[in-house]
Amino acid sequence: MSTRPDAAPELPFFVYGTLRPGAYNHDRFLAGRTAAEEAATLTGAELRDGPGYPYAVPGTGRITGTLLTAAPGGHDELLGMLDRLELPAGYRRVALDVVRERDAASTAAWVYLAAPGAPLGPPIEGGDWFTRPERTG
């Protein structure tokens, strides 16, 4: 019997907002928990503003983010921590293909998308949380 959350496969995580390296939640929640952090893109989605953090929703655009690989032996802990952080904040976790920047390889990753009823704001042009107007983290 698996002790993993939802018996989830050990996929990397695609983050696109406050959990990206350089954003205010990265060190708070991810420091020491990742083995690799690589630039990546999610296509077929758009980035929407939210209450201090963004939401990804299905669409026709691209979202700039980071592909995180959990530290050895730490995937289940990281998955559980991210679920506890993201699910109550209006997200749902889904497996989607993202493209790594370094080699243009497509890989499946866990992505937290806006759940029904999430407080979506206006679209963030260009799909990059870091280049939006009035960047705060």
C-alpha cells in the first residue's frame, strides 16, 4: 500500500508565481527541498492575477515558470507540503506537459491550476509573473 498523497507519481513540479526562485515563497517553502530548478514553459494556458499570487487557467498562451525536481527521497514530503499550501488557496493539482528551456524537452509535471471559484483577476500579459506591472514578488 502506498503512503504517497493520492498515490501520486513522482513528477517534478512546475511553479509560476510566488514559489519561483527569487520570489518571496521560494526560500520559505522550497529551500533545501529541491535537487534541480530549471526554466520551463507551460503552453495552452494563461496567467491570471489573483489576491497577491497568480493563477494558471487553460487558454491559448504560454506561462513562464520553473520546473522543480524534489531532493532525493523528498518527493512525497514536498508534494504534501505544496498540496497543503496550494489546494486551500484555490488551486487544483493536475499533471501536464511542460517544456524545459535548456533542451526543449517536453516532460510531465505537477501544475497547480485555478480551481473552480478561484478569485481570478485580469490576465497577466506575456504570462510571466516576474515581468507584470507593479511586481511585488
